[in-house]
Amino acid sequence: MDLELSGKVAVVTGASKGIGLAITRALADEGALVVAGARSTDTLDRLERVTGVPVDLASPDGPALLVGRALDAHGRLDVLVNNAGVFTYARLVDTSVEDYARQVDVNQLGVFLGMRAVAPTMIESRGGSIVNISSTAGLTGFPNAVGYVASKWAVRGMTKAVALELGRFGIRVNSIHPGATDTELLYQNPMMQRDDLGPVVRSIPLRRIAAPSEVAAVALFLASDEASYCTGGEYAVDGGVTAM
């Protein structure tokens, strides 16, 4: 399959580790020019075809800064991957307003701001692909994660709304919903023990957790011209969990 990403310009948020880093590497390996935003760019600065940009994605100016850097450097923007995310594990009664708001700011508002920032240039060029990283928490409910679940359901809804709005300009918007994936964020949940994932794995039809590269492969497809008739979709990468 020819993903036809060579020469395309992509912006990835939350790109320094986990799924974001895997997506950044995959895009660059396929020939894309990537502007990658993260708090720390040490890892990104060592990658070819990648420009690391220090940015706080909780800031309202963060996404626009990344888009501006991409346009200044390359004069165009073909792909946006909204990946930045935070997670707080807490019971409802123990969830502070600050923790709830932070998850909404990064996971939800950050996606909105990213899409708003790229829309004008994609509308002008009559095309582009926006890939929003949600979660299986955006397809179902999880206890002790009310802020995270709320923000990830919002990503799912915004994806569909913007897909309907921007489709006439040839702009595609899709969401990916990873399940348990081997990243730092997974182990912020005290129910996930790195040295004993047996109980978790037994609840997954494929009997294993995902590697970040497996989520990146789906993002790569949706970013590419091979997905030219895919928009408004939600793609679970969860080993079958949400099929149950």
C-alpha cells in the first residue's frame, strides 16, 4: 500500500512520548515533514524530518503556535494529529475542580483549538486530514475517571461535528480510540500494574495490550490519501474490548 505521505506537512501534538512519538516517527518514516509539539523536545530533536517545538498544549495559544511554525517553515499544512492528553485517576467525590478542568483544557479544548487553527489553511487548500486521538473512554464509561471520560467523549463528538462542517472543502476528520496501550499514561491508573497485567489482558479478546506503533499505523492510514473517503469515523484500536 502506498500511503502517499512523502512531502506532506503534518503537525502532531503531545509528540514526545507514547502514542504521539510513535505517530511522529511513523509519519517521518513515510516521508512527511513533521512539526511536533511537546513540553520537552529532547527526543524529537534527534529525529530526521521532524521539527520539535516546545509548547504547552494547555495554553490557548499552543495549537496556533504549532500551526504557525508549520506554515512559516513549509508554506502548507496537510495533516493535523491532535494527540496531547492527560489523565487523572480519582473517584468522583475526590476529583478536584482543578484536575477536572485540566483534563478538559488539554484533552478537549486543545483538540478544538487545534482544529480551529488548521481550518483556514486547509479550507484555502481545499483538503487535509485531521486525526483526533480519543480513547475507548470516548466510546464507553470507566469508573474513577470522570474528567478523562468526559473529555474523550467530547473529542468523539467534535470530530463528527467538524467532519460534517468541513467535508465540502475536502477536509477529512476522524477519531481513533485506543484501548490499553503500553504508554506512561496507562500506568497512571493504579489498576494497571506493569509487572502484572494478567487481569487486564484476560479481559481483552486479543489477550494483550497494544504497542504505540499499532495505534500509529491507524493514524498513518487516516492521514494518508488511502483513506480519501473516510471522514466522521471512529476507529477503535482496542483488541476487541468495545466489541463486547
